[in-house]
Amino acid sequence: MYKEYLFLDESGNLGLSNTKFFIISILRLYSSKECLKIKNLRNNVLKKKFKKELASHNEIKFRLMSDEFKIAVLNDINKFNIKLFSIVMDKTHPSNKLLLKETNKNKIYIDITIELLRQIDLNSTYTLRLDKFLPRNFIEDFNNKFFKSKEINTNGCAVFHSNSAKYLGIQFANLIAGSCFQSFERNNHIFFNIIKNKHTIFYYKKSKI
């Protein structure tokens, strides 16, 4: 059995226009019991208070849900045995700007994700479940770099590229990424401040990969 469960999602985009930041976040759960708590939170708490809102969306997304919903969820999961990690790419930085101009966006996404995982102390067996962001031909590239990385413990671990609508962990990771994005992009710290004590931020800066 796996000892830890990591869920990953992103906020923003890798285009040079419209937004200044791109963020990838990880929700780290330390037991299967914590995964069950997330499921119970949705089924026993959120369905009672936000029944209509949940019924109108096939999955929980930061951009779709009301502020009241997001605040309620963040306050609840903040009580769980979790850690949160985000890596922030400032697209206006000259190095990152050059990278975005000259490099395939999927390769950049892979590199940012691997860089985030390198920063996390992963000593136990775990599953890593990502939102299915990458096209099929790049999924193999990601998996190869992940399992061949000497800086990431992958012994006895598994990685999955999944439909976020089927996994609450990914949906809640999206709330984390969205909260972080709002803080950096919009200077709106309401959501981020709820989870900041369990949240570690890293920064990404490269001109080539």
C-alpha cells in the first residue's frame, strides 16, 4: 500500500500574453484516511451546503465555484494532515520569456513539474496523480524524465495522468493552484491566506532546458 498521495494541477497558461504567472501546485496527503476525509467532505458537508452549486458543475474548479464555496473548502482541508507546494513561473522575467518564445509549451510544463518534485522531500512510497494536461505523445516523455530523475525518489511509486473530473484530489489541487494564482496575478490574498501556513512556494527561472 502507498503511504502518501500526491495530486497535481495548474493555474494560468503558458502563453506570453494575458497573464503574468503560471503556477503548478501539489496537494500532499499522508495516508489513505486523508483521501477518505476529502471524499467525506464532499459527500457529507459540501453536498448539504452547496448542493445546487455542485449539481451545476461536473467537477470542482477554482474558476467555476463561488467565493463562499472556495473559502469553505480551503478552511476544511486546512484542518487535514496535508502539505501544499506550488512552483511559480513569472512569465515576464527575461529568462522565462526567452524560454517561452523558443521552447515547446509541453516540454516547459514537464520541466516545471519535475523541478517542483525535485524540491519536495519524497522518502515514502506514493502515488502521483496529475491532471491530464499533456498530449498523449508527451506523457511518455514526462514519465521517462520522472522515473529517470536521480533527484526524485521513485522507488515503489506510481504516476497517473488522469481525468480531473474523476478525482477529488486533483480538483482540490486546482483550488490550491487557483488560490496561489489569485495571490500572485490579482494581488488577491483572501484564499491563499487560509492555507499559507501549510504552503511552500518555489520559483522557476530558466532560459533554456
